[in-house]
Amino acid sequence: MSANISQNLFEEAKKYIPGGVNSPVRAFKSVGGTPRFISKGAGSKMFDVDGNELIDYIGSWGPHLFGHNPEFIQTALLNAIENGTSFGAPTEIEIKMAKLITELVPSVEMVRMVNSGTEATMSAIRVARGYTGKEKIIKFEGCYHGHGDFFLIKAGSGALTFGVPTSPGVTKGNAADTLVADFNNMESVKKLVEQNKNEIAAVIIEAVVGNMGTVRANDSFIKELRGICDEEKIVLIFDEVMTGFRLAQGGAQEILGVKPDLSTFGKIIGGGLPVGAYGGKKEIMEIVSPSGPVYQAGTLSGNPLAMNAGFAALTYIKDNPEVYKTLEEKSDYLENGIKEGIKSVGKNFQFNRVGSMMTLFFTEEPVVDFNSAVKSDTTLYGKYFHGMLNRGIYLPPAQFEALFVSTAHTMEDLDKTIKAHFETLKEII
Ligand code: HOZ
């Protein structure tokens, strides 16, 4: 598969953009080789500038539940753009969007739009601190909540991929207010709560993690976490930037049966445009400015293009709840094929899947938390990634990420993927 044009663009990009990319994982650094520059997406496919057609399992890291560029989102955008791109003043679509989110996610009674998942998580923490009058937060090792200073401590995703889970530039002060617990380990949470009595404002978690690869919180763990937050008056925040509206209409909280106090969203609520949101209990959200004292603002927040695209996506989900059944069937089919492929080479590599999010870990021990995830052989993942890419399958260019199935993936795509998987494993094991 030729990548000459991508290679030239990458060299050019590196002169003007740090590392040649605007977000680290896409540079292919952990898998080696040349990142593909994409010229177009349609349905389940992406097309690179070298003319290669790729079956895409990133889907812009989650939002493309219906594949690339579905007609109903194009139409919503084209209609919106006729009326202007940004006003910095309220529009009616923002109310429709907020109402729809509160309808689909019962724990969300009020919601504020922002421009990215990072903004959403940073703002949710500020609100939790303002609401409780406390300063410390608990996050989980390997969970990633965007690149806000106080989250870049033992973080997952790109931070983990590049081996600097705690970034330079994060001050000691910021780090001191962030306590790190072990995912799926209630004892570690209890210990921190005990040691920091009445000081913890919030616990933030990806209840189904996408950013150390796919890892689901145990039912008992997440219920106990809810319990301890209630007892200690700690705001429980679910980071649903990846899982919101992807795993179910009501996100990870719906499938786990636990209601957080605040939730953060991104990706799909912009239908593929840059957007984020945080929301939750009215009593908490009402302290956000201008109804309350906690300041948070943004000129592009509630941007009419993003709102119209997102509203089209969420309306589609509301009107067609069977999309989740379709996603489950397709994902299940892919899972079976992948597991057969693993067996065919006599290995027991772990495959974690929750709905249409999944990860093949190159380790034979169950992956339930950060420590078990990092046992994966990342060199082998790199070989696997390239074997698949050479066969036209585009996977996350890092072991510690999820891959995403969309309704646009056809049976032919899935069969082609499974065939490529068998061949690649045979080649690299
Ligand atoms: N690490 C991000 C997803 N978990 C990747 C974002 C991007 O490169 O677009």
C-alpha cells in the first residue's frame, strides 16, 4: 500500500506543526510508519491522499455512529450554514439540543454546551469544587479526561501511549489536588477518601474506559463508588465523552444502571463537529454563571453548526433506537471473528468489548485496570496494526485506545476485517 504522498505531507507538516499533527496519537509514533493523510470519509470508509480505501474503525474516535458523513447530518449542516456560522448570541437550536439531551439521559436535568470534551471535564470539576467548597479530586489510573492540567496525572490514551502519563508543565500544586485511585478497586478509593476526609470535591471516571483500551467498570465497583460519593458528599462525574450516546441512548450510565451527579459529553453531540457539554443535577448546574457564581464561558459554545449537526445525530438516535441492536449485532459478529482468529494462532489474547467499543489487547491476562492493560505487548500491537493497515483496515494507531463499529459497517466490511485479522496474526505470531 503506497503512502508516498502522505509521507511528503507528513515531512511538510513537521516543519510547522509540533510532531506534524494536531493531536499526538495520530502521528503513528507508537506503531511506527507514516500517518495516513485523509482526503475523504464516506460510510464505513476513509480514503487517504495516496488513493487507498480504508475500512475505518476509529470513526473520529467515536462520534461517527452512523459512519462518515451521513446524508441527514450533511443536510442539517447545509441548512444551518445558510443562516450563518456563529453569532455569540443565543439561538433556538441550543434549547432544543439541551432538552433532547435531558430527555435521553435522565441524570441530566440541565446542561451547558462547550467546545470539546476537555473543556467539559475541566468545567465539571470547577463546578464540583464550587458546589462542595472542597478542592481535591479523585481520578483513576489510566483514565483520560482530556488535557486539562489536573487530569494529566497518570492519564491514559496518548499520555499513556507516549510513556509520559504525567505531563511536564503540570504544576506540583495541580498534581497535589489530584488523587489517583486504581480502576475497579474500591479499597483504593476508600483509602483516599479516608486519608482526605472532607476534602474531596469530585470523583471522575470513565465508567466504561476507552482510553486504556476498552475496560468496563465492574457492577459492584461502580455501585459502591456511587454509595461512597453519597455518604461523603462527593460529586460523582461520569466522563461520557466517548461512551455517551454510543453505548446506549443514555450512555455508560444506562448500561451500568448508576446515575452520576454530573456527566461530560463530546464527540457525537456535535455530529462530528467540535463540541462538548457537561450537565447533571439542576441543583448543581444552577451554580454555573450567570445563574450562579461559578464562571465558565465561550464564544463558540452552542455554535449553530455544531448544534444543528448534533441535534440531527441525537434526533436520529431517538427516533431509531434500534441502531443499538444493529451495532450490537455487528460488533458481536466482529468479536466472534476476532476471537476465532486469536484461537487459530494458539493464543489467548484478551478481547474486551462493550457494545460497539472494543480492544484487542496483546496480553493473555484479563484486562480489568491500568496494570493489566500495560502488560500488553505494544511492539506486537504495532506489527498487527501495520498488517491490518496493509490489508485496508484502519485501526487505532495505539494499543491503549478503543476501536469503534458503526451502523455503516457492512457484513462485507466485517468479513474483510476478520480475514485480514486471521492473515495478520498468522504473519506476526
Ligand atoms: N487520544 C485521542 C482519543 N482517545 C485521540 C484524538 C485524536 O488524535 O484525534
